[in-house]
Amino acid sequence: MKILVASHTYIVDLNCEKYKILSQLAPDLEVTIVVPKRWRPGGVQNRLIETQPRQEGNFRVVPLSNFSQNNQGLLCFGADLASLLRQFQPDIIQVEQGAKALGYSQLITLNRLLGLGAKNLFFTWWNLPYDLNFPASALESYNLRRTDGIISGNQDGADILRQRGYQGPIQVMPQLGVDEALFCPQAQPELAAQYGIQPHEFVVGFAGRFVPEKGLLTLYEALRQIGQTRPWKWLLIGRGPLQETVQERAAADVLADRLIWIESVPHAEVPRYINLMHTLVLPSETTEQFTTLTSTGWKEQFGHVLIEAMACQVPVVGSDSGEIPHVIGEAGLVFPEGNATALQACLLELMQQPEQAIKLGKLGHDRVLAHYTNLAIAQQQLSFYRHLINQPSSENLSSRLGVECG
């Protein structure tokens, strides 16, 4: 089976691990990843990245000329894409840019014009209802009618695609897994001493953007309610506009010495910092403030830091925003988003019942090994591909529907 994947996500070598593993699951598998030759991610990485080709066995990354250097919906490729398709002759074409991506339309059309007969798939994270006007509505309709399968990063996304009229196969699974060899339990006494963390102190961890929708102020309020009654520290890894607000509140509440701020950590070092934590909290909150051209609002799409903590046997606490409850399952604690008192109760449960914390940590670790490692996700994805290969193509189904409805 020859698999071709197109996405800007894989300009980062670390993000390719799942597909490298997938290419090794059977002797007949070949995986080619198409990435833009030039890409400007924006945000803290606001620089132009020029990607390089690489090959390891039956896995390779091929940079191609591209149009749009910073918008995944508009990303599409130059004439060298057609040459690659003729040479590679894929059985699976997967574009990881969403349902209404121009690049997905391009791959669907080339698949048909070149007579490849490959199955068309796309991946999406989008988990909120949306409305489309022409021409975006026509683009999405064209894509969905010719889609053989969808991988959605969350259950809400799958439900929305059903509401949009798609009736074909959908697999719910994240885009990226976790490396269990890197993210694993490992005591960090020297690092704890470096940051002044005492053995008896309970470390509450947060890693992510310091923005309102990540629930940072709700977590602060929960810790403020605990106050001086328990020995705790709050380890914050990240950056963002709410840092000054939290610092001001902590100073006013005489809690500033309980907070440890770490702005940037290299990815290889992240497991060390997670292993400082007695719990990791993801208190995300659904908001209507975030807007795009086609929808309003935001809710948590997955929460990758949760599976990183679970892999380290660190018990997790999450709000019920978006996909968080589905990721945690029975292997952690979930509270109503924005409810600081409920979050306080979760934290106190872990502080006062260390045996419960150990139990949840082990459950989380088992859940990650079963569902969220790169190997587990690669196996799920290959199983989905094999299922699709044996199904009638979307083109044939569309033709039959056209005859029946005509």
C-alpha cells in the first residue's frame, strides 16, 4: 500500500514519527509526505522555514513548490505535485488541512485526472458548527462528495461533519501521538531543588498559552481558595498576555512565592518538567470571542499536553470543554469549565488522597499506551486505510446516487 499525505504539519521532523512508524508496520507499506517548500508558521515562530527532503527506508518527506505560505486553507502546490503523483502512484491520498481546503480539492482533482484510483481522505480538528457562503460552500461540497474517509481529531468534529451531510466512514483519533520513550515517569530531584520545590510541596502544573480561553484565571482562583491551608506550588510553562494579570493577583493575595514561571522549554526537556508535577491541569473554557471567516467561538480540540502528562503517570485534571473528557476518559478528573470551586475540589482530592493520585496516574499511563502513542495511532490509521481500500470509491457512489436521483 502506497500512502501519500499532504500537510504543513510535517515540516517539523518530530511530527513525522507516527508516519515513520506506520511505514514499518508491514513490508509493502510506503509513505510519502508532501510538505510546502516554504512556510511561515507565525506566532512565536514568525520566520520563513525552508523545508528539506529526507528519506528513511520506506518513509520520505518531499518538499514541493507551494502557493500560500501561512494559510492552511489556501495552501496548494505547484506542477511538481502532478509529477510526484505519476511517479508514486498512491493508493491513499490524505490531506490534513480540513474539509474546505483548496489543497484537498487539488489532490482530489489530480487523483481523478491522472486516473490513480486512490482513496481520498482528509483530517480535521474543527469542532464548532459553521456556515459557508459561495465559493467556500461549493468547495466543501465538491470535497465531501469525493471523500472516501475522514479522520477527525475529536468527536465533535465527526458529529459536525455528519450534520454537514457526510455519510461515509469517519475515524476519531488525534493527528499526533506521544513518544512513550521520551514521556515516561522519571524522578527529577535536582530540577526540583533548582526551582526551590520542597519534597512535601504539591506541584500543580499548567503548560500552554496564557490566554483567557485556556482557563488560567479559573485555575488561579481554585488555588487561591486553597490558599495557605496546604503546601503547594504552581508551575506555569508557557507565555501569553495573562501572565501580568496572574502575577498582580498573586501579589495582592500574598501567593506570589507559590508560583514558578518558565517561559520556554525545549521539547526534549518538557518531560523533565512534567515529572516535577503532582498533577497537570487543563482548565480550558469555551468562548465566543474567537472568530474566523466562517464561524464564531472556540473550544478545546484535543489537549495534547494531557497525553504527555498521562504518559509520565502524572494524574490529570481537565475541564469539560470540547474533547478533554473524551481524552481523559476514566483516567483522571473532569470538572465543569469555569467552575473554580469544582476545580478546587479536584485538587484537594489529589492532595489529600495520594493513593487516588497514584491510581489515576497508572490508569492514565495505561490509556496512553493503548490509544495515544505514535505506534497505537499508526496501527489505528493503518487499520482504517485497509478498511477503506476494500470499500467502493466515493466517485462510484456519487455516480450511483446521481442515477438514482435523476
